[in-house]
Amino acid sequence: MDANTNPQAPTAVTNWIKWHENESEDKVNMLFDQVASRELILSFRFRCGLEKNAVDLKKYLEVVSGWQSNIESLECLGEQTFSFYDVIGIVNLGIVDKERLNGWIRYSINISHEFGSWLDNWDIVGS
């Protein structure tokens, strides 16, 4: 997979996209090691620093993508207490091949950045 090459994207966003794509690549390769396609139901978690971003991302995912999701709050304790908001959900991709799954990952990474969030993780719920 190639990182987003948008020249207007901040370097930190471009680096994060490339890192996440690299991390996901091994998982994707393992999934399609012995089969060309498979039926996948995936779980996902987007992490947001602002509650408004989480609410807007959740609405977008439900309306535009049809992904079921909910929002959970996570409080980080330390010298300064702050909260993260996780948009957590599932998506049934149906029967997909490696290229389509890679496309889903790229879309998830890029759309989350549009909402000031990031794809924290994705995993297989069923196949």
C-alpha cells in the first residue's frame, strides 16, 4: 500500500497514514496467504481528542458508509487529566479480496483524519 501523497497534507498526517498502512499490511497478507478472497466482518476503533469530532465521525460513518458504531469515552490520568473519545463499531465487508480490504483500510485512515481522528485499530470479528 502507498501512503497518501496529497501535497497539502501535513507531514505528521502523511507519516501516520504510511505507518498504519505498513502495520496493516502484515495482517492483510496473513489473511490472504492461502485464499484469494474471503467473507469478512471487521471491528474498528477510531480515536478522537474532541467529543464533537467523534460525534460527527459517527454520524458520517452511519449515514454515508452504513457502518454501525457507538462512542465510548476514555479518561487518561496523569499530570493532566484529559479524555479521548472512541468511535467503535463493526462493518460487514462481505466477500472481499486483498485489494478491496486494502482500499477499506486506506479509506478508514483517510476519512478519520478528515474528522481530526485516527484509525486506532481494526480486527476480524468473523470470516
